[in-house]
Amino acid sequence: MDNSKNPAVDQYLAEGCKRCPLGGTPACKVHTWERELPLLRMILLDCGLTEERKWSVPTYTFQSKNIAVMAAFKEYCSISFFKGALLDNSHGLLESPGENSQSVRLIRFTSAEQIMEKADLVKACIFEAIEVEKAGLKVNFKKIDEFPIPDEFQIQLDTFPDLKAAFEALTPGRQRGYIHYFSQPKQSKTREARVQKYIEKILNGEGFHD
């Protein structure tokens, strides 16, 4: 197992994602969870995932496929699974981040003790998510109006409430511009790279051509 830590994630734990003005300050949300986030990180790495930093947050991959994201919020910290809707939830740990979230499911944590208590179940979810990716399973996304949102972008909207809010605040024309641009490449890796490149513009309320 490769359980090597990525320095970019060390920086995240010290300064946050820096998407909001609190990044790099003592008020950043990562400091609310200084005990919890390293525990989640250890669990993810113990499962043999590769640690990266995408979309400004710690992202964990298996053979270059996205498996999960670790994030800090005001009321909780979490592990979000990109294809969480395909995972068994008989234990009841997995939650939808929003009523319209089609793929992502997350596990919320509010204490280090809770993480340690649930560690085995969390690892089971991670290993199942790896098997889902190995099997090439896909979530069947519903189309929104006549413009289907590409999976790579829909997952980001499900994972990050601030991105979803920013995108929905754009004019319909700007929304269509992004969806068209993100949908063009045939390869998922290229679509993902386009999404990552333009997240900052969307968060700033800018259109594709602005």
C-alpha cells in the first residue's frame, strides 16, 4: 500500500482551501477540525489510496480514478464519495449532500471520538468504493432540461455547495456556455481538467468568456 502523504495536503491542513477570505487565517474552518482531519487522512491513506489535491481540497484516487474527497465545513468535516450513490448504505452512514445530489454521498463527522468509533465502517465504504471503480460502474445521471451536465462537473456540484450556489447564480446563458465547453472532450480526464480550470471563474460569478 502506498500511504505516502502529499505536501499539498499538508498545506491544506495548515491554510485551508483558500476559496474564501478566511483561508490562511486562524478563522479558517480547517482549524476547527485539527484533531479530526488528520484521523480521516490516516484512514484514507491506510486504504491504499493516492493522496492528491484537486479543486483546492484533498482528493483520494485509485489508479488515477477519483474515489473520495476530504473537506472541512463549519458544522462538520467529511469524507465525500464521488460515486457514493452506488455504495451499500445499510449502516446508514452515507448521506446525500443535497436533495438533488445524484452521485455524491458523504459521511459527516463532528468529533475525533466518532471517527475512531466508526473507522472500520468508514474503511469498508472506502474499499467498496474502490471495487465500484474497478468494476467500471457508473451513476446514471438525470438530464437537466435539454442540456445534460457532464458527470465530471455534476460530481463537483454535488460535492461543493459553494460551487453549486455560484453556478446556479449565473445567467442561463453562462451556465449553458460552461456545460457545452465541459461536455466537448471525449475523454473523462480532459473533461475533468476543464472543470478544474474554470471552477475559480464560476466561484467569482464570471462566465466562460468573461
